[in-house]
Amino acid sequence: GSLTVVPVDEYGRVAPGDVAAALRSDTGLVSVMHANNEVGTIQPIAEIAALAHRHGALMHTDAAQSAGKLALDVDALGVDLLTLAGHKFYAPRASARCTCAPVRRSLPCSPEPARSKVC
């Protein structure tokens, strides 16, 4: 597999047209940060998710910076995966949550357990 990086404009916004142009026949996942904590840009996640789904790819958004500040309606956003950082909600450091919508298609998964270190 490979990774395709889509550029942002002068406001840090990902243009849905650039995402559409970057989608390939083997694209399995599109991942875009929901809101930027440094410049405040809010990405057009629902529009990008619709493009990803039309192409047959899953959509992920990292909502760590927008959680608790913006409405996070997984259905309205159209995302399959949404991650949050636990410390934003007074949970222990290095904790997180990943919310998964019903998956439209299966993806190959490794049978090995995830290896992570909690600090």
C-alpha cells in the first residue's frame, strides 16, 4: 500500500476537489482532521466523506480538537471512524476512543494484537 497526501490551502482547508482527484482505485481509507487546533480551520468532513464513499473508501476523522467544542454527529458527518483523545474529557493520559459506524465493506485485518505502550 501507499499513502497519498493532499495539500491544504492558505487557511489549512482540505479542498474536496483535491481529495476527489487523489482517490485511486485502491484507496481504502480517507482520513482528515476535523478541526485544527492551531489555526481553527474546520474541514468539510461531510462533503469529503461523501466523495470517499462514492469511491468505495471508508472515511475517518480525528475529532480530538473539536470534541466538546463542535457538534459531533457521526451520521451527519458521514464518517465510518471517528477518534477522540481521552485527555480532552479528563480521562487518563494516552487514552482514546474510536467510534465505528457499521462498516460497509470488510477490510483485511491482522490477526496479531495491537502493540501499544500506555505512559
